Amino acid sequence: MQKTTTQLLENPELLGVESQKTLKRLSSSLKTTAKDSWNELQLKLEQQLPVLLELYLSLYGDHYDCYYHLEQLLKILARSSAQRPAYLRQQDNKPQNWHKTPDALGAACYVDLFAKDFQGLAQRIPYLKQSGINYLHLMPLFKAPEPNSDGGYAVSDYRSTMPQLGSMQQLADLMQQLHQQGIKPVLDFVFNHTSDEHRWAEKAKAGDAEYRDFYFFLTEQERDQFAPSLREIFPEIRRGCFTQDNTSGLWIWTTFNSFQWDLNYANPAVFNAMAEEMLFLANQGASVLRLDALAFVWKQAGTNCENLPKAHTLIKAFNAVARIAAPALQFKSEAIVHPDEVVKYIAPEECQLSYNPLLMALLWESLATRKTSLLTESLRKRFAINPHCSWVNYIRCHDDIGWTFDDNIAWQLGMNPDHHRQFLNQFYTGQFEGSFASGVPFQQNPVTGDCRVAGMLASLAGVEKAEIDKNPTHLQHALQRIYLLNAVILSIGGLPLLYMGDELGLKNDYSYVLDPAKKDDSRWVNRVAVTDKQLAQATNTDTLSGQIYQQLQQLIQTRALLPVLGSGTTEILQDNNPHLFSYQRQLDGKRLVAVVNFSEHPQHCDSLSGQLWFDELTAQKLPAGPLQLLPYQVLWLTPAL
């Protein structure tokens, strides 16, 4: 078997022949299972089975029963194809470049915090449409343990929703409504782990050998082969990455929390089972799946078990499954890791979309320092990705801010990276003198001193502190910072993503400390409920929320009229003014240059003098000579006619 596998992997022609033989042998049973979807499925299998076979053999070719599991997987694909709704099958035949348009705009929310339940969210579709949103990420909504579920990221059943939100059928109906209104629904695919209450885990606890092999049940000696090289994720809550099972005395791999059991993807039955869950979610209407914690999915002794080569192979295999049975489905990478590792997940055959944690972190870094050298140098090296893929650019999310940047670049710029991260933590938690921010520390490691920061956009940008201090100048600066951040994510290239509540300037909610289930997780400070009263303020510019919302709408509407801000290329420019950040977008001979002042003082830009410019944001032609920028001003410049 091993020799045959090696020969196949080394010879694409042999691989193609083997795919044809496999398909021919199984065609009759697959056709019966696929029903009226067979013609489409057969075509996809002919195109994609060689890709899937190569990936599957790379992962499982050393298993004696590899072909048995492959056959079971193909049956899963046929069943899923038969169950795929007609409206989704229509989308499967369309180009999936919707994230490259200048009106593409994303948002993310917890259903209960934004709208209470699925029916409530359906009633808020007009608000989403009014806001220009056409991509909506519904944060974890699957059945999970109570009261602790890591914010929903400990899934007990991928086919059941939290009862208080509604039923799975109501979710499917909601997602169809979103599709009808031109909004792409996005769900989380929490595939590194399940909760310890998942039926697979329950069977494993009961001693079922088949399901124990779905997870990692290790002896102390086996555990110690892995433990020394692993990173602690939640050191405030517990130490290490393993939890002892009270019944067997064995150690279960739990990278995150003790109730989140890591799946054993070295077992092909686990891949097949999770592929079936993935396709179920796709058939409910998900256009995009956010691949949660994808960096951790493959384990290998002697490594840190992050970003391993077979993690990429695994994701490509899931992608190949989707290309066959749900071609419209796209993946979004959630790799909050070193910048060099983030980009490795981005490819048409892996993840077509990816969060851009480097941009997010360094936008906040530049606001704190009023300097843009780290932002500029980092993005010059790492912003370019495959032209068929897109960054998902965000300012805030449900999670914390980790100061992800390349230490080598920091050193080259004369910064001690560890000291700089300590400064940023102090600045954004309001401990640094002169700070405008009101953030909250998250997961401070008592050994390393490492820390992250939680907080809503408005609180981190200075609104909260300015209001407490009753300082109108500082409040104006805070509003300008919010505008600046939104202007950058809307113009730099990629899919901009809003975190619902931030578009209204909602501030931190400190009431989480009163809830025993939440008080130890400071990220709840930026998981804020949105009320009808607050939504109503969106159109009232006499309110702070209305001002922030309307300024954002002006940016969104201006962007939608500029094709270059959709699929145009991006070049990060060098500027001799250390407070300015600039970049150029180009498409079909059209050009737009963005210039951003990260300082609360006026700045001038000499590098763009010598040409007449038109500012798209103010609809004004600028005078000749060096450009003058007001405090925190953003310019979207096109050549003046």
C-alpha cells in the first residue's frame, strides 16, 4: 500500500488513472445516492477527484483502510449533493469574485447581542441593507455547554443551534432570506475541537474505542512527548494543553479550554465526519465558513503543533471536498499567528479569504505612536496576496487585540519588540500617561508578561475617556480616529469588515464582571448588546452615534463609486513624513492614492507634489504644491482632470 501511495503521489498521470478507476467503480452507487444532482456531481468529480485523491493519500495513504475511508467520503459527497437546495446549486455555477467589488462590505455579530434571535435578525435585514452590508458573519450559534462555552466556540452539536436563538430550520430560513436580499451569510466552522458534551466525546468517555480515536487519549508518557513544545493559550485560566480524564486517568488534548477536546485528524474517520458537518452547514446556506483555530489542527511530536505542513494539506482537502459538493462555498482563514504564517493559508485552493491581523494591530500601533514606519514596512513586505483572494480588513472583532508584527522589522526600525508590545498594552489599557484609550487587559501571562487587549472601537479610540473627562477637543480627535480607521479598511484593498455596534460608536460594557460565567473573560467587554433605541440613532446626527454612522456611510458610498477600490492592485508607498501612511490602488489605468495622517497635528506631504489632485472624499480639487493634511485627515486622491 505504501509503495503504491508513493508511486501515485510522485506521478500525476498515475494519479489521474487511479481517480478514473475509482470513479468508474463507484459511479453506479454514487449516481443512485446523488439523485438529480448526479450530472453536476459527476462533472465535478471528474475535474476534482485527482486533487482530492492526492491530498487524501498525502494525509492517510499509510492507513491500510485508506481506500475504504475514501469510498465513504465519496458517498458523503453524493448524499450532500442530493440534499443541496436548488437556490444554492444555482449559485454553485456562478463566479465567486463577489469580494472583489467596491461595494463589498462585511459585518459580524452575535445573533443574541445584535437581534436576540433569528427572527429578530430577520427583522433587522433592512438596517443591514441600509448600511450597505452584503456579507454577514453570524458568530457561533451552535449548541454549546452552559454556562462556559468559550463564547460559543465549544460546539456540542453542529446540527443544532442554541435554543434561545431558534431552530436550525429557522437559521436555514434566515440564511435564505439573507441570500434573497443580496447578503452572503457566514458561519463559523469550529473544526479543531468539539465540546466535551458532543456525542462523539460522550461515547469516548464511555470507553468506545472508535470514538476515543476521534480525540487524543494519551498516557502521561505520550503526553510528555508533546507538552514541552506547546504554547499556552489561556494561561490565566489553566496551565498546559492537556486535561486528565477522571475515569480512565488518561490525558485529553485540550489546546484551549478543558471542555474543548482537540480532534485527531490523523484518523481519516474524523476528516470524513467533519467534512460531512461542513457540507451540512454549506447546505443550510452558508456562503463562507470561517475556519476557526486552523493553525492548530495537525499534531506532531517535537513541534509546537502550529502551522504544520499537514495543517495546510488538511485545509486543502476540505477545500477540494467543497469544490465537488458545494462549489460556491468559500473559506476564511482565522490564523492569528506570525505574519509569515498568515499568508501561507491564503490561496484559491486553501482559504480564499483571510483576516488581516497585521493591518488591524498596526493601525492601532500607529495611532498610539503617531508614527507609521512599522505599519509601512510590515505591509510593504506582506500585503500582496494571490489576486483571486482577498484580505478581510477589520478594526475590531469579538476577540482581543494581539500585537502581531515581525520582531525583525521592529529591530531594524530601532524598536525592542518586547518593550514595544509592553508599551502598547499599557497604552491601550489606559496605564500610559497621555493615553486616550480605555481598553481592558486580556489573558496576562504571569510568567512571560504577555498580554492582549479587549475593547470596543469607540473606547479604544478615545470616545469613552473624552466623555468622562468632558474634553470636547479630545472627543473630536476620537471621532477623527474612528473615521481614519474606517477610511483605511475601506480603501486599502480587500473586504472591509465591521463589528456590529462599532458603526454606532458603542462603548465598552463592563457589566460582564457581574456574570459568574463571563467575569473571567474580559473579551465580553467588547461583546455589547445593540438595542432598537441605539439603532434609531443612526439617522440622528445630533447624537454621537449618528455622527459616527453617517461619516461611515459617506465613506461606504464614496467607495462604491470607485471601481479601483474593488479589484485594483495595492502598492504601499514610502513617505518621508514619519506621521503619514500612503498607498496606491490601480485598475485598468485608473489610479487612486490614499494619504493618512496618524497625528493630531497638521502634516505636509511633499512626495505627491508636482501633480494636481482631486480628493474623492471632499469632492474638491486640491491646490498645487505640497499637500497639507489636517489632524487625522485622510485623502483619497485621483489625478485631477
